[in-house]
Amino acid sequence: MLNGQVLALKYRPKNFDELIGQETVAITLKNTLKNHKRLAHAYLFSGLRGSGKTSSARIFAKTLLCEKAPVDIACEECVSCQMANNNSHIDIIEIDGASNRKIEDIRDLIQQTKYRPSIGNFKIFIIDEVHMLTKEAFNALLKTLEEPPEYVKFILATTDPMKLPQTILSRTQHFHFKRINPNLIKLHLQKILKLEKVEFEEEALDIIIRSGEGSLRDTLTILQQAILFCDNNLQTKLVINMLGLINPDILREIFQLIKDKKKESLLKKLEEVKNFDIQQLINQFVVIVKENLIAKGGDNINFYSKIFSILNEAKQLLFIGADTEFVLYFTFLQMLDFEAENKEKKNIREINENQQSIISQNVKREENTEPHQNNYQYELINYMNIWELRLFIYYILFTAFDNLFYLFDFFIHELLSISL
Ligand SMILES: Nc1ncnc2c1ncn2[C@@H]1O[C@H](COP(=O)(O)OP(=O)(O)OP(=O)(O)O)[C@@H](O)[C@H]1O
Ligand SMILES: [Mg+2]
Ligand SMILES: [Zn+2]
């Protein structure tokens, strides 16, 4: 299997119909290619690593130079297409911005733009990782980028467009490459696995996709590793092992223990997992909670929103370098506490509701009785909800505007002293 070929290269898209999850880019570029009238001098492809920028630059160049052009899909048969597919097209010049970042390199490039294309109508310069160019190199490029000879086209690609000078940005037509939708990645991977005759478990595939974080190249690299590690049969257990992850079943158990308020068993489980990468554990736990929330059809939303807040807080603690074991215990015990609190409130509410129904029955019997006591109880419950809401807002502001925290703290303090 694989014949020593790297999966990501073997399955590089050959035309815009094969490009996954970048519909806006694909449609716009195909429309431009159909009719060369709206061609720009320079394009900028930016976005997440491994999301199709270099592939798109090559597809665009190949389609522009295809002997059948103008076409939106290259013929793949003409000499020009074949040369482009072998990366040996004389009129497609690919430059790696990371290793050719100096002003002399750009001067060489500008010199090359002066010669007409050898076989096609266009000479296309693809500058990859363009954000690596030096300031002087950018300045040298500016004039040519704005007014190149009519046969020259530039395609700049970068993961980091914020590092480009405004003068470069304003001279290019900008296309943003997004993080690829996991469902689309899954379909793509399933197709590849079928072609490669590899068996797989659904959950193993989901775990690989999550680890790729929306980058198709990263996902394919992990997939390839997994195929080798699992010897052509992707089993969840093996994939988890390979990636150094925790078995999701353990995390499901932990979540169940939280919901069942089983503190002792929870502490034992935490002891079992405390040597894993806690950052990773938190990320995996988020997935389990999401899975649970969807399965429950959005019931008990308050509980889930609190759990997500606690997990978010845990990530921030880890980000600022807090002790990982502390974060583990602090995070999960907090969840347990909230659930306990939740159950108590639920009980109070149930008692109140029972009392209310008894009272209203009495009211029906004795028309003179006024249900003041009952209203008071409801006010109390509403008051409690307002408190929850206040705390929630307090929390959001705390996490989002760290610096405003003290100001807000002061404000809340003043507010309380007025209302109490
Ligand atoms: N949108 C996509 N559709 C199909 N395959 C893709 C896509 N994005 C990435 N790939 C796969 O990942 C490989 C690498 O993609 P590509 O080189 O185009 O990414 P890139 O965006 O240029 O990444 P980098 O930022 O690291 O340069 C391709 O060979 C292909 O197998
Ligand atoms: Mg690239
Ligand atoms: Zn062709």
C-alpha cells in the first residue's frame, strides 16, 4: 500500500472541483479562468497551513496555461498541462519566500519578468511563504507587482498575511483559505481509505480528523502514520495510543461520575489520568461534553454552559502556566460542585412547585385566601436566577476583558451596596 508515496502529495487536488472546503475561492477563480477578461495582476492566497493555498496556486497557473484555455478546468492532456503536473513548466516559476527572502532574490525575479513566456500566453510567478521576504525585498517588488508586463501574473501565498505590508496587500486580489469543515474532511478520508483498501473504525477516523485541526495536510499526515501503525486497520484503541490520547471511554465515565455526583470515584479516576497531557485531556473532554449536549438535544443548557465555562477557564489557567495537576483537580471538582448545587436548586424548585400546587388547590377551596406567600417564593426563585445571570456576566467579562475586571469588580460592589 501507498508504494512509499506520501498521501498528501498523492491526493493533491488537480482542479478546483477537487479542492475541498474552499467553495468561495474555487467558484471565483473558476469564473475568472472561464473568461480571461477579469484577470488581476496579482493574487494573494492566505490562510491556515495545509488548506490548499499552494495546490490552488498550481491549479490556477496550470489552467491559465492549458492549451485549451480559456477553460475553468484544465484538459490534463496537453503538453502544457503535463508539464505543469510534473512541476516542470518553464513558464511557471515557483519561488520559496523563506529561502529567497533577500532583495537580490527579488531583483533576479524582476529580471525574469522581462522575458516573454516560452510556450504559453502567461508567465506565472508563485511566491510561497511570501511573508518571509525582507522589508527591502517587498519594496523592490512593489512596482512590478502593480504594473507588471501584461503576460506576467503573480500568485503570493502565505499563512500569515498580517506580516505583509499594506502596500503589498492593496496591490493584490486577496483570497482567504478557511479551516476545512470536518464533515468534508471525513468524506475525503473515507474515499482515500477505500481506494487504499484500509479498514477503519468510525471513532478512529473522528479522532484523526480532530487531531488535524482543520488542516487537510496535517490530517493526511496523521492518517498515513496511523495506517502504518495500525497495519491497515484503523482501530480506535491503537490510534489513541499512537497519538498519546486518553481513551474517550474513560472521559465518558468521568462525565457520568460528575453527573452522578460520585466524588470518591471521580477522585480515583482523576488519579488515573493525572499523568496524561492535561491540555489534551481538556480538549478531549470538550468533545465528550459536546457529544453529550447534542445527544440530550440541548436539555439542561445551564449545566452545559457552566461546564464549558469551567473548561474555558481551565484552558486559560494552563495558558498562563498553572500547575497541571492543580488545574485537573480544580476543574473537575468545580464541575461536581456545580452539579450538586444544581440538584439542590432543582429540589428547592420542586418543593416550591409542590407547595404552590397545594396552595392553589387551597385557594380554589377557600376563595378568601390570598396567595401572597406563594408569590414571595416565586420572587425568591426569580431573584436566584438573576443572581446566576449576574455571575455568568461577571465570568464572561472576567475571561474576555482581563484588564476591565477590577473596574467591573468595583462596579458590582457599588451596585450591591445600593441594592442590599
Ligand atoms: N482544500 C483542500 N482540498 C484538497 N486537498 C487539500 C486541501 N488542502 C490541503 N490539501 C491536501 O494537503 C496537501 C497540502 O496542501 P497545500 O500545499 O495546498 O497546502 P497549503 O495551504 O499551501 O499549506 P502551507 O500553508 O503549509 O503551505 C495537498 O497535497 C492535499 O493533499
Ligand atoms: Mg503552501
Ligand atoms: Zn491542457
